[in-house]
Amino acid sequence: MVNHVSFTTLHAPKTFLLLPLLLMVTCLSAPAQCTVKKTDLPAAPELLGFRLGMTKQEVKVRVPQTVFGPTDPFGLSKTTINPYFDPKIDKTLFENVRSVSLDLLDEHVTSIWIGFDENFKVVALDDFVKLLSDSFHLAAPWSDWKSRGRQVRCADFQLIVTTVARGPSFRLVDTGADDTIAARRLAKEEEQEALEANQTESDEVIADKTTKIFYSPNCPAAKNIADPNKVIFKTQVEAEKAGFKLSPDCQ
């Protein structure tokens, strides 16, 4: 029995013998995944006191001169802080900072973009990546982003590094907020499609482009409109927006 086992082992296929070793090499060579969450991010000095999730009021406490743009139908608003050009801003709080741009969803910060000038303590992209990795306590490897940038994606945020006007910059993004915005846009599109699908032929009106008058389809006067002058609108509202008026004699 012993000799039989030894014979089988010695004559086992090479692939079978190498499989455990290949699995081990694959596991060791696979890139580490970043599992850090945005709530675990430290108050890195490069964030200048800003953080994902902070409210509009908290932003104004940090920079009272902040003016927010209008909120769009999806709950998005933006603001940009330019320490160089606003004499009321305390520039000692923004040394070597060219600008700060914040995106907000439902009045909470979901994206922070900070651009530094060419006098910042590190300028080379690799040095800036290392600086942010240390500041944010990120051990995961970075990957290329577009043509000249770098990025690292973690549990619920993304960090992107680029060079703008010879100065380093980074953008910290709440990826969950991006998903929320995409879902809201999709819901709006589906709502619009449903409204259009629910429109029936009875909603249509027939207009005379010479008189700028429109009629309901069952109005006898509509049948008297010459074909070259006839215009069909999907709804009465659409006809009114085009400058046509409803016939007072046949509604």
C-alpha cells in the first residue's frame, strides 16, 4: 500500500502538483482592496477643515464668505471658494491654495476639490500621491485616472489626484451620493416617459397655422382646415406654447 501511494504521487500530473503554488502566487499578487469608509477618514491637513457630509451651515462657519449656487431639481448645489481673489477671506487658513470647490446633495457636501498652487510643499504627482496616502491612512495601491491622473477607490469614496496649472490638486468624492443622483435622474426620465406614454390621441389638437387657432379633434371646424395649413399638437399646452389659441366656438 505504501509503495502504491508513493508511485501515484510521483506520477501525479504536474498541473495538479503546481495548482496550490499557483493559487498562492495569485493571492499574493492580487492588489489589495481599499475597504476604508468615508467616516473613517482622518481630518487630514490637506482637507483644510472640510469633510464629506458636512452641512452648508458648517461650511459657512469655516468660511463665512461662502456663497452657494441654486439647488437644481435633483438636490444638487455647488460653491467655489477663491482665497486669492476674495479680500475678506483669511488667507492664512489657505496657504498655497488656489481654489476650493464643493458639491452638495441635499445640503451636505458630497465632493471636495482642492487645488494648490506651484508653491505647495510637493508638486510632483508621485510625491503628492504619497503625501495623501499618508495623510488619509490609505494603504491600497493607486491606479491611473484618465491621461495624467491617479485614483484610489475605497468602500464608499473615491480619491483622484491631478495636476492643474503646475500645481497638485485632488478631488474626494462620495460615490454613494453619485449613485443617488444617478437614481434620481433615471426616475425623472422614467416619469417623463410614462407621461408621454399615457398621452392618447384624444389629447391631440388640430391647429390652423394661418389663423393660429386650434381645435379639438372632434370639432367640425377642424375638418375645414386645408392640409397645407394643418398642424397637429400632442397636447393643448404644447399648442399654447407655440403661440396658438383655442377656438372659442368649438372646444
